[in-house]
Amino acid sequence: MTEGKRFAQLLKEFERVGVDPNTISAGLAVREEDALRALHALPDNAGPAAFLTQLRLVMTHMASHAPPRE
């Protein structure tokens, strides 16, 4: 999938969930895959608070399954 198509998919998911991507902090260090994973887990119109909660769950899950650093 091209970068443009991935970005369009991300914007579509933000809209579906009811999150204005312009209000999400640019300082969030989140991979596109993790944001999409969180968005896909939410129902329509879940809102920004639900997205941030789900994103924390996704990030915690990913961190707990990452290989240990040396």
C-alpha cells in the first residue's frame, strides 16, 4: 500500500471513530500501525478519550511483548 493510501486510511479511521486528527498532539511518538490497531478496535463515534485509552492499551501490549533490550 502506498504512503498516500495508508494516510488516507488513517484519516478515514479517525473520522469513523470521531477523532479530529488535528487535535492529536504531534508529540505523540506512535507508529501508524499502532494507531490503526487502536482505531480498528473501536466502534464508530467512540471519541478521542476512547482512542487515547485504546492507544495506551496497544502501546502497553506492544511494550510487554517486545524483546528485552541489552
